[in-house]
Amino acid sequence: MTTKRPSISVIYPMFNEEENIEHAVRFAEAVVTDMTSDYEILIVNDASTDRSAEIAEALARSNPCVKIFHHERNLKLGGALRTGFSKATKELVFYCDSDLPVDLTELKRAVHIMDFTRSDIISAYRFDRTAEGPIRTLYSVVYNLLVRFLFPLRVKDINFSFKLFKREVLDNIALEAEGSFIDAELLIKGKLHGFKIVQFGVNYFPRNRGTSTLASPDVIFKIIRELVSFRMKMRHEIRTARASAP
């Protein structure tokens, strides 16, 4: 019996990743072409100020399956991902950071796990989060505990940038987050809509080129503001979900 090879959209949000984006796209090409003949790699340039856009445009010219979308102003992670998700056309949608915090060959395992468990969303977690440094590790632990307390979601490492999900998830939920809260919003709304979430662990490779902005005070304040606002907006749905839980 032959198993159908699903089509896949790979999404890279990109802000000033001139040192990483070519490696990320080449690695994705090697992995997904071994998995399927029907794929696309979508780069969302979030108003980069370095040579990222130029490099990405050259990659798109060399491979028609690579497409680039430009933001005139920086819309942060949420805005970049919402653009990428809106442009994705394949059966499965995968998102990862452009600095490749994980070996992309794990995508093959994720697709297999999704098929075997009949799940809708695969969310990876890091075996060891301490490699990103004590401050960011503390932020991550506190944030995960806060989301667990406020929402009916039991997922490790919520903001880790390795999410694979079926197209129908995006067809049934509307994502609104502008910042890094979008990872939690995707999982929470997916859970509330009855989609099955499965987790698996991966080795984590901290950034060694370029500069991360995810632990900046502006990002942290924004994610907290969006979390509180979302909790107030979704309080009825969350109360209902908790009341019906076994």
C-alpha cells in the first residue's frame, strides 16, 4: 500500500536574516523535495533593513517554488506569520524561524507522527531550553506557566518555532495577534475548535548568526498585552471548554 505524499507549505518569517535565509531555504528545499513534489517555500520579509530581501529575491528567481512577500513596515512576528499563512496553498503548513533553531529533517518525523496519531497540529518542544541563556529560559518558563494557568492548554514550549498543521486549521480559525502571542493563539484556538494537538521533542540549536529581538522589552510587553486582551475576549469560550472537560 502506498501512502499519499501531502503537499507542504514552508513559511519563514524574516527580519534582517541576511546571514541565515539562504541556508534556511536551501535546507528546506533539500528536505521537502525528498518528501513531496508539491511544495512551496514562502518567505515573508518583515521590512528588513539589511540584504535579506535581495538574497530572498535571488532565491525566488532560482526556484519557482520559492516565493517572497514584502512588508513596507515591520509588523512583528504575528503580522509576518499571518501574511505567510494567508498565502499558503498546500495541505500541510509548516512554520519555522529563519535561523533554523531545529534540524529540518525533523519535519519528516512530524508528518509521520501527524499521520500515525491522526492529529491536526504538531507542536515541537525543546529537550533542552537552557542553551538560549538563563534570562530567556526564565522568560519562557514563566510564560508557559502563565498560559497554562489562564487557558485550557497543556502544551510544552508554546512559543518554539516549529509548528506543523493541516490547512483546515487555518480555514476554521482567525488569527489576530500582532506579536509573538500568535503561537499561543494558534494552539489555544485550535484546541477550542476541537483540533487534536500532539507534541514531540527535538534538539535545539541556538542562534549563532544575526540578532534575535524576541527577548526585547517591547516584545515582552506586547505579548503580555495581547495575552491579557485575548483572555478577556475569549473568557466565555474558555469557561465553556473547562466546564465540558472530563
